[in-house]
Amino acid sequence: MNKLGNFLSELAINPQQQLAFARDNNASAAIAKLGLSKEEQTAVESKSNAKIAAIFASENTPLAILCADPNPEDPYPDPDPQEPPEEPSE
């Protein structure tokens, strides 16, 4: 899925690649060079948002993993509160 995500990200930000992909009558040859799985190739060739989204829906993405609580034993809310300042000694 990482290759598919990279391909779609590049396609989203590169207008020249968008035009080339939209005009390419032989898009399957270009997609095959990317090393995508048959399922990914079929979804991209269909240009169906639902088919492409279904591929991503079946897997955990790194962002979802990073959003988990890194330390469940930590009693403080995140971010941890700051320590109160020490009172000056006289």
C-alpha cells in the first residue's frame, strides 16, 4: 500500500502527472511499472474513489498507529502538565 499511497500523493500535487495520467490511453502499462499489486492496479485503472478507498480501509496506516497512547500507565493528560515553579528560598 505504501507504493499506492506514494503514487496517489505524487499524482495529487503534480499537475503534469495528473494531465499525463488523464490523457494516457495506456495507463495500465505506466501503473504496472510502479510495482503495485494487481488489486491496486485494478483500482487505479478504474479511477473509482470507492475502490481505491477500500484498499486503504482494510489496513492500518502509520498515522493511526502513531495516534495511540504511547504510555497507558502515564496518569497525566497529554501533554503532561508543567511542574509548578519552585518558590524562592530566603
